[in-house]
Amino acid sequence: NEPTRCCIPDKFSAQISTSSGMQLPDDKTFGTYGYYNFSYDVSRGMVGMKGVSFSVPEQQKSNLWIIENINDGQIYTIDLDSKQCYKSTMPIKLLRCIPGI
């Protein structure tokens, strides 16, 4: 007796904001927040985000371009300020529908 599935479109773009926070072992707190232009295209298996992230309390600003390859599970984070590229593995699979995959 599951609820009706709700699925996202195959392609869409949006503006999103993110935030996260944590308490470090030395009892200091650290947080980040960001604003991104976001694009999703399931037919190409790609997600892209371009925007800016800020850390708290340092107020360090990072201009980022993030590309996620859904098919091979890789994330490429490009720091546009330092011109560095970082590759990582997607920690979770993207969901297209709730509930279900």
C-alpha cells in the first residue's frame, strides 16, 4: 500500500541553495552555504552546478563548477579560483522518484 510515486522531469534547470553544519572534535562549529545554477539531464546522465560556496566562520568564498556523471558515479569539482579539479565518487545514487528509484 505505497503512496503514488512522484517523479522529477527528465530535464530541468533551477537555482538552488545549500547549507550544512557540523561540530568538530575540538567543539568548534563549521558550516558552509552556497548558491548554484543547477541543470539535470537524465538522458545524458549528467548533473551540473555552477555557483559560489561560503564557509562559516572563516567567510572563505569559493567559485565552483560541479559536474556529476550519473552513469559512472563520478563527481568532478572544479575550483574556478585556483583552477584545480577534484574527482570523487558519488556517495549515494540519485533518486528520480519518491518513493522508489
